Amino acid sequence: MTATIIRNGRVIDPANKRDEIADLYIADEKIAEKSEIRDQKSEIEEIDVRNLIVAPGLIDVHVHLREPGFSHKETIESGARAAAAGGFTTVVCMPNTSPAADNPSTIAWIRAAAVACVNVLPTGAISKNLAGEELASIGSLAQAGVVAITDDGHCVQNHEVMRRAVEYARMVGVPVLDHCQDYDLVGNGVVHEGYWSTLLGLPGWPAMGEEAMVMRNVLLAELCDHHIHCQHVTTAGSVRLIREARARGVKISGEVCPHHIALTDEAIQNFDTNYKMNPPLRSQTDVDALLEGIADGTLSVLCSDHAPHADFEKEVEFDAAPFGIIGLETELGLFLDLLVHKHRKIDIGRLIEMYTIEPARLLGIDAGTLSAGAKADVTLIDPELEWTVRVDQFQSTSRNSPFDGWKLKGRAVRTIVGGKTVWKL
């Protein structure tokens, strides 16, 4: 039996509507009552966290860990270390691996390989080989332990196939996560269609390419009476569609990545491929709409879309470079800096809510709470700590980040999983 007392911290536990200066007790890998600690016969570790926030372990619902198949970009182990360094105790990995996670055997491989320092939860593919043509065995994937289905990195274009996927997902009780992208509208676009795409001569990616599929998902969620979650929302139109649908009681939700509020398409003017992501950086109008969507609760989940790529893959012409950036080690700092300190769109309690009970509720997982008896996953946060992003010090295998050298305010300083410290500053 082991025991830990985290003393004098500001405990913020949205699941229990708790925000107070208090001690937190951990016994035998679980959150405990004070009385349980008194009964401990072993030595008790005490951690003084005065001026720090004690939060439930943070959850990132959108991470690419690249295994199996692309271990030169990232491994489950290195991605888990990056998550811990970012303050995350649970990450949800996407199925666009090689082979794709579209069958129970690949899910079993991922679960067996996920003996990592944080909790790694797999998702399963909607369609076989992410091709969008034939449904994967969704029932078998659910039995294998996936927490959601998604073709992330791809988008099912056939609406009938997508409808059947949502219906099967409802039967087995998992949410559908969708990468909203209409291929006919997007074409060969690589950046947001607008002033900068025109000036730089780069193929444009219209906002409507996302919005058409968000509308499709609203209609399907309403028809099938099942939850569809729109991944990495980027446009003002998408925010409006989700807001109006949620007001009608439709089971639809959306998430935001930090780069889509920290940057606009103006950042691409130097052709730096670290600013190339899918969906692309948008206009200031879109960024403003995302901020308002976060502030009014339309967009309920924060995440990274952590997408590692090796240096040699990004060091090519802009058109030829792969989409995506890493984000696990910068996302919390960026969101704290932008949403809480600079724009003041939400307070830190709501930010923690968007990283804990909101994703836990979406996925139906037992996490994101400091209730007695819950697994002792805890993130300690210093909201006032000023620090500089140093990509060369990251735990991730890859270095494809546009935020190297950025000065941020606020970060995680200690990550505890199952009562054990897996990372500290």
C-alpha cells in the first residue's frame, strides 16, 4: 500500500463542482478520503503544491501515435512521454496507422503495446483501410475495446455509408468522431482559400469544404439520434452550424486545436511547412468565431491533433509536405496563455472542464474526476509560470512545431498516473 498527500493546492474538480484550497489524498493508486490515509501503515509521501492547481488528469481525445507502421515519426512510448510532459494522463489515438486500425487484431496489438506511462485508448476506423467505401466491423471493434470510431485523416464521402456507420455505432454504444472534409470542394488545396493562397499561388482550401460535412453530420446526428463529434473545427460557418444544432438538442459537438486560434493563414507567407496542417490555418474572422464558440460552450473539447512527422518529410516543397504538427507538449500552455490570460474567453475552471469531464462524457470513459475511489490521475498546473517553448527538449520523436521559441504563460509541472509521478518539471 502506498499513500500520498498533495497539500495546499487549489483543487479544481469540475465533475464535483469543486474549486477550493484543500489537500488531496491518494491511497493504493486511487483518490482517497482523509480517513483512509490515517489507516496507512506505510510511509506517506507529502507534496506541497502551494500556488498550484490540482486538476483531474487531463485527457487529449485526438492524438496520432503513429504505431503500428510509422515508428520513425513517433512510437506509443515516445508519444506517451510527450503526453506526460504536457500534463496529460490519458490520450486517445487515431486509427490512421499501417495497417489501419480497422480490425480487432490491430486494436489488440495497440492495446498490448500501450504499456506506457499514461493511459492510451484506441479508436477504430469507420471504414476498411480508411477508404470510405466499406464499413469496418464496428461491432467487433467495440468488443475489442475502442472508445470511438473515426476515419481521422480521411473523411467518409458517401453519406449512405456514413449513415450506416452512425447507426452501428449507436447499437454498440460508441461515439462517431469525424474529420470534416468534402474532397470535391477541397480538391488539391493545401492552405486556406483566401488572400494569402492567391498571393502565394498555393492551391486554396475553401471553408465550405469543412462546413458541408459539418452540416452532413448535423443531419445524420439528428436522423440517427446518436452523437457525432466534429474534429478540429476551424471555420466560422462550422461554429454557427454546431451552435444552431446544439440549441435544437442535436447530439453534435466540436473540438478546437491550439494552432487554429494561435495562428492565421498569414503565417504561411514564408512557405514554412511547419504551418501546413489539415484542416489549414484560417482567417482572423474564423479565429474570432472559434474563440466565441469556446466562450459560449458551442465548442466543448480542447485537443492537440498531435501529428508527428520526421524532419526529412517536412523539409520539401510546401505542396509536397505532409499535413500536421506536434502539439502534446505545447497545447496546454497555448490554451492557458491565449484563452485564460490574453483573450480571457474562459476561466481556468472551464478550461479544465474542457480537458476532463467534457471528453470523458463524450467517450463514456471513467476518467476526468477527483472523486474518492477514482483512479489517481492528477495534473498539477502552474497557471502563472512563464516559459519558452524549446522544441529540441521535447519528449516527442519529431520536431515539427511552429511554436519553437514562443513565450507562454502557464503549464503543467507534474503529471501523476495511478498515484505515481510519471513526469515533473
